[in-house]
Amino acid sequence: MSADATAQIENTFLSLSQVEREAIITHGAAMRLSSLKQRLFLAQSKVRSFEEKYRTTLKKTEPGRASRSGGIRDARGLYNVASLGGGSC
């Protein structure tokens, strides 16, 4: 967005009453919160799916927990990092 367009939007916003500006900000914050909650839900679903598929926790796959063979250990054995759906690092 150009500097002129930004300045025009700012000036228009500042010309509104305090109540109208607060309503706009409150509405925008509510929309952002809703979007973030949706993203959190999706991320949590993906983590659960990963943990069920590989029968391990995401915490166990954190750096520093990999074995020397390039895999990740859990209670059942060794998982190859390449098979965890990544590709190269």
C-alpha cells in the first residue's frame, strides 16, 4: 500500500469519534482472536495426528533427542527421521 493511501486511511480513522474507533478496534481484535483460535485448533489436530501415526510425542522428536543413526527413539523402537514426512532439513 502506498504511503499516500496509508495516510488517507489513518486520517479517516482519526476523524472518527472515540467510540467508533474503539468499536473498529474491538471488532478487529475479535476477528483476529477467532482466526488465531482456528489456527491453534488446526495445529493441535496435526500434532495429535502425528503422535497417533508415529506412536510418539512431538516432545520426543525435539532436537537433541535423535539417535546417532539419524532416527528418533520412542518406547517401541527407532523411527527414521526421513519417514516422518519431512524431506531434508
